[in-house]
Amino acid sequence: MSDILKVENVTLQFGGVKAITDISFNVKEGEICAVIGPNGAGKSSMLNVINGVYLPQIGTVTYDGVERKSINPRDAAIAGMARTFQNIALFQGMTVLENIMTGRNLFMKSTWLEQGLNIGRAREEERVNRLAVEKVIKFLQIESIRKTPVAKLPYGLQKRVELGRALVAEPKILLLDEPMAGMNLEEKADMSCFILEINKEQGITTVMIEHDMGVVMDISDHVVVLDYGKKIGDGSPSEVMANQDVIDAYLGVSH
């Protein structure tokens, strides 16, 4: 498999504080790569560099064969990157269906006038987008709540809706920031199954930040370990878990 993502010598700092220091790693097309590490290790900052929220002072990101110094999040989305967030970023007053529909905005070519009057291109876009959204709703098994306002849903289901919004963007690569956070064991098992099926059946490469080591060991092909903004491990789950630097970081020995 070829590399769909290459992070090379990336350093990111805010003022005098370095969030990431000289980090490099590759993600192969079609794999699940977990980025792990203690709180404050720089994991979310790394995802923010990959999809263009942050511009690193040093280093480059090569995505789908194109090396770049910077990219904005919308262009990243157009190029096939979809993102979920550590803190759920849904429209709380909108329904599940409406929230997932927003993930199709990239495919809208019609004007506001066409959309308002439901004429011209808008009518066909609405039909195509509805089909895509209903397919994802069925896949995620949330048909029964499709018209429910997101604010009324428990946290685990809101996470599933956010995943749905990312999926309808038809990504080549999914960036998932703590997809299991706040979930009970049953919800984690369901989310793990969805991520595996998205990866294995749909062929979507996945980079995820995750704290649950059981989940990481079960579903990841590749693990990158960060600690205080530096990479201390990179390899298969078994290789990383046998790495003494990783063991020290998680047990607090190195600090």
C-alpha cells in the first residue's frame, strides 16, 4: 500500500510554547492509524495541522501525493479529508437529518435563489444529497432518531451523528478526534464496529486520536505515540505497547 499521508518534520508553536516538535510519520492508504498519548501530548494539534486549522512553523504535510506547506480546512475537505472533533461540533437546535445534511455542503453548486425556490440545479442536488444522507443514516442505525433535535440525544448518539456528517462528505481519509470519549462499553463497541466497517468495507483511511487502549489494540493497524509534543513511538500496536518509552510515558515514570 502507498502512503496517503506523510507528516514530515512538523513543528508547531504558540508564542514560545512548542505544541509539536519535529514530528514525522506516514499513514498508508486503507489503514487505521491511532495517535495516542497522555493529555497535553499534542494529539489534537497534530490533527489540526493535517487538515489546515493550524499552520506549522516548520515542516510539511503530503496528502494524496501533493506536498504542501499549508491548506485551509475547506480545501482540505474538498480534497477528501473529513473531521470530527473532541468537543462535539453539531448544531444543537437542528435535527439529526439536518445536521448530517450539512456535510453535503461541499457538493452544492446551485445558487441561493435556486435553493430557495427549489428550481434548476437545486432540485437535483437535493435528491442526490438526500439519498447519500439516508444511506449513512441507515448504515449508522439511527433511522429512529432522524427527526430528533440533536440537543435531546445522549452524548454517545451525538458522536454517531457527527461521524455521519463526516461520512456524507465522501472522504478519502477520516480524522477522528476521540470518537469514543464519554461512551459506555456498549457504545464503544458499536463505534468500534462502525469504524472497522468504514475502513474495511468502504476502504476509507482513518486517523484517530483515542485514549482507550483496548480499542487501540483491537482495531488499529498502526499506532503513533506522542508525549509533550514529541514522537516517542511509531509502529504496530504490539510494537508500540512493548516500547519502554511508551510504557514510561503512560505510567508517569519519565516525568
